[in-house]
Amino acid sequence: MSFMLRCPNCGDRHVAEFSFRGEYLQRPQQEDEFASWADYVYMKENVQGKHFEWWYHGSGCQRWFLAERDTTDNTTQTTFWFDDRPRLINRESEPDA
Amino acid sequence: MAKQMWRTYDLKKTYDIVIIGGGAHGLATAYYLAKMGVKNVAVLEARYPGYGGSGRNTAILRSNYRTEEGIKFYDQSLGLYENLSTELNYNLMFSQQGHFTLGHTESSTSGLVTRAENNKALGVNSFMLTPQEIKKKLPEINISSHARYPILGALYHPPGGIIRHDAVVWAYGRGADKGGVEIHNLTEVQDILVKNGKVEGVKTNRGTIYAKKVISVVAGWSSEVCRLAGVKLPFVTHPLQALVTESYKPWLHHVVVSSTLHIYLSQTDRGELVCGDGIDGYPHYGMRSTLGFMEAFSAHVLELFPILHNVKVQRQWAGLCDMTPDYSPIISPIDEIEGFYVNGGWGTYGFKASPASGFNTAKMLAEGKVPDMIKPFSYNRFGENRLVGEKAAASVSS
Ligand SMILES: Cc1cc2nc3c(=O)[nH]c(=O)nc-3n(C[C@H](O)[C@H](O)[C@H](O)COP(=O)(O)OP(=O)(O)OC[C@H]3O[C@@H](n4cnc5c(N)ncnc54)[C@H](O)[C@@H]3O)c2cc1C
Ligand SMILES: [Zn+2]
């Protein structure tokens, strides 16, 4: 199902301009054991509902950003830069925030 | 023949085995369990059998994969399919009309050559053809060297073909029912009960039932269902779309696939062309069609078959695919939870696997031991970084 995605730099653009670049997951520390790295590389939440994910604006400004999207209808999305994630991810993951 | 394919029952309090999901894999598992003498089994299906990918696929069957593990497994499946109409006493309309995978670039063509060699070593009938040889079998194809992606060669697989997918689902369901398995429609699993590292049963919209063994066989919904048991999976759910045209007189007598152009097509006995494309590029749980798919498919198919320029599309639809990192499935116990099993990760290519998946899954559940054939498809392979890379052979559906 097609939709418009808001690039934090370029504004609303058709989703075909972007590439999906995976679920946003917490990256392990360099010294963490193999198991947590394997988990980070392979395992996914793959939520039916809202989750955070990476996008790349390949046919536009070529920047990477994060989005919160509902995987059932592609709506209710916010998009933001990686640096803004502590503020936004914490706030957005609270129920009904 | 009975009026109904399978009977309706009240839910019992306990079963030996609960199968979550009434697709081809769940029903095939149930059928082979009954055949092995395990009959106190319930298949719980949230909607109706065949609601998922099993009723939405383009029904292409073949076994010319890339890895030894994959080739052996899919070849067992094709072998079971060859006798399935007789075994289930149901006309599955399996047509082994031959399957082409086209190569348009040097790298994709060398991947096809590797597959041809691996297939030959394992006794699977699959070999390379030149553009002129392709043209003999597919007179309408455009092999001009001036195309955007000229055809350099093809991997041809004579035993590959198409089948009537709904009939496979129904026939396995009917066979399981005859063997004593209960198939429950409109029965959604809402929770999985786990206590002290052991599975106890499931909670459904029709009540709680108990079982020592529970298996999730829900393809695109696997991550959500397994989360109920606290199990994380390496799956990402993407929609895959397909379309069917109006009927035309028979002209296409083989299945044609091109991964560079992201398309595949075949012609049914009714004359319709059944066509598909690659997955939608982002995870999604809805099953809506897009204009983008129709546009991309049309543009690409016209490069191969210019004669299709006036063809009319009749219907478009989508289904969910549980994509894995290595394009191979998981058929496995989950060590952390005694009695809990997963069958999934069938991506865009799992329909062809239904018989071998059902047979080996049933054996695993009945004997409590993982059959050698499916050992490579363990859940633990990801933690051990031992993947079974089938991307080259499975990435454009079919
Ligand atoms: C458009 C398209 C084309 C394809 N083409 C091909 C092809 O040409 N060749 C090929 O080999 N494969 C193909 N595939 C892939 C193939 O269709 C699937 O891999 C296969 O059908 C998966 O079967 P399954 O039984 O595992 O799952 P499904 O058929 O998806 O069944 C899963 C079932 O689980 C049920 N369920 C979900 N959640 C719950 C719950 N909580 N409780 C109870 N039940 C639940 C669903 O309602 C569903 O009926 C295609 C797929 C699509 C979408
Ligand atoms: Zn941009």
C-alpha cells in the first residue's frame, strides 16, 4: 500500500523515492558477546503496529533518518533525525503520547 | 463425496498437538500426522483455511535451488507433489510444463550456471539454455540484444510447473479430516501458555485448550504469534502482490521467471496469465494492491513479451510473506520452551515446500526428533551464524 513519507529535510515525498533500511534496534556495545551481536544482526521485532525504522532518501537528499510508522496502515508516522531519537523515541513509545 | 471438505467440532479441552495456522503447511502437517497415526490433533485457523499465502500465491513449483540443503529439501517436496493427486484423491491440476529462470546480466547468469552444476550433482534436472534455444520453446519472447536487459541465457528446469493452489489446501484439509484431525475455522490463538519452560496450551477466542506440543505455522504472522510465547524470530513481513489477466488462447506453455526484471508469469488451463513481481519494499501487514506494482510489472513484462501490449488485467491482490535473512525457512523446536515448535520463514517461495514441510514437521512432532532433512533449517542457526543462503535462488518469488 503506497503512501507519502516526510523526509525531515525535503518534506512529503512518495514512498518510491525512499528505501526502507531496517527496523531501528539498539546496537550492542563493541565488547558485547557474540550472542548479542547475532541477535542484533538477525532477530527482528517485526511488529504488526507502530515501530521505529530507518529510511534512506535515495531519490532526494540521500540522507538517512528514522520514522515511526504503523505497519498496518502506514499512517501515524513521525520522522526525525538520528540525533533527535532520545527525545522522540522515549516520548513516542509511551502509550497514547 | 461428503458435502463438506471437513467437519466442524466443538473445541475439546486437550489435544496431543495443536497446530496454529490453517495454510498449506499447517494442513499438510496435520495430514501427515494422521497418516503416522497421531490423531488427537487440532488445527486452529483464525479465519479460514487458505486465507494466507496458501490461497494467494502464483503456484509455481520447482526444486532447482542453490544449496545442497535446499535442493534436497525442495526435491523431496516436488517428488511428493508428483504423487499427491493420487494420494489425496483430488485433481490438483499439477502441470510439469517446465520452468525458465532468465539471466540478463553476467552476474545473474553465472549464478544460474552455479545452480545448474549443483543441481546436476544432486540429480535434479536443470540446465542452461542459450537465447536461441529459449526462443524455440518460447517463440514470443524478445531475445533482441537491443533490449534494456538482453537475455544472455536461462536455467531450464523441465520438472518445474504450476498447480492449483486452492486444491492443495483443500485436499490436505480433507485428508487430515478423514484421518481424524479436527480443523477449526474462526479460531484465533490470542495467547500461548508457557509455564516453567514448558508449553501448556493456547488461549483462543473460543476458550483455552491444553496441549503438550504447540506449533506455530502462520507464515507472515509468525512474529506476532511467537511473541505470545516470548520467542523472537528473524522474520520481516512484506506484502507480495500478484495479478491475473483475462483469458487468452494458449500461447505460453512454460513458466517464465526473470529476477533482473522482477517478474514471473505462467498461463493457467483457463487461459489467464498469472503474474507476480518482487515484494513491496517495506514491512507491512496489510494486503492492499498498489498501482506501482501494476505499472512496474507491465513495463517489465512488455520488455520480454511485446505481444502482451493489449492484454487486460482482471484482478490484483496481495499476501504476506515472512522473509528470512538467508531465504531459507525455520522448521525447528525452540530449545528454551519444551513442546514449542516453529514452522515459518517461507517468504515468497514456500508453497512448493508444503508437502516436504508438512511431512518432516509431522515426523519431528510425532517422533520428538528432528529429521536429518530439516536439520539445516534450525532456529539456532542464526545464533550460530550458520546460514543456508538461498537468496540467489529464491529472491524473486516462485
Ligand atoms: C502473491 C504471492 C505469490 C506467491 N507465489 C509463490 C509461488 O509461486 N511458489 C511458491 O512456492 N510460493 C509462493 N508464495 C509463497 C507461499 O504462498 C507461502 O510461502 C505459503 O503459502 C505459506 O504457507 P503457510 O501455510 O505457511 O502460511 P499461510 O498460508 O499464510 O497460512 C497461515 C495461516 O495462519 C493463520 N493465522 C495467523 N495468525 C493466526 C492466529 N493468531 N491464530 C490462528 N491462525 C492464525 C492465517 O489466517 C493463515 O490462514 C507466494 C506468496 C504470495 C503472497
Ligand atoms: Zn530528503
